[in-house]
Amino acid sequence: MKTVKIISGRIYKTTFINGKIYIGQNTEKNLEINDSFYMGSFDNHTVLEDLKNNSDWNCETPYYTRREVIWESNETTLNEVSKKEIELIKEFKSYLPEVGYNRNKFKSL
């Protein structure tokens, strides 16, 4: 019988200077170490290419404006966190290029 590990997990919504968003997860192995700095595993190249055309941004300023926790649980599983991340990506439509940066992972949505 397979044992399911209970973990803590969070789903973040990162908003960039151009108004586009990225939905990402962080689980207990990273929560304590990286929580205050974690912005998600978005594709930096895609974001930077997109922002090159934005007159409100230059390479010396941060390219995100806000990060917020939109879901969290202290008693969940990695599978549940991943399912919730996909659900929120769909809900916020952040897989659409005009909305966000969850493009590569969810091309089939």
C-alpha cells in the first residue's frame, strides 16, 4: 500500500508590471527557505522579451508588481497542490499569452 505524504503548500499569483500574471505553487520543502523571495518558475526569457516593449519598465527595476497567496493548506498532498494550481491557471486564464505566463506547461488548455 502506497503512503501519501501530507505537506504544506501554497499557490501564488504573481502580477507583472505589464499586468500579466503567473500562477505557481510552492510546497513545504521551499516554504521556509524561499517563501519571501519566491516568485514562481515562470520562463524569464519570455517575460523579459515581452517587457522589452513596455515603456514603464527598464532592466534596473523589478518586473513584477505584486505576489499574493491565492490558496494555501497546511494539510494537503503534492498531487492536490498540483491539481489546485491547474484549476487556478484555468480560472485566471493565465495560459493565454495576452493574460499571463503559464504558457509552456499548459499549451493544451
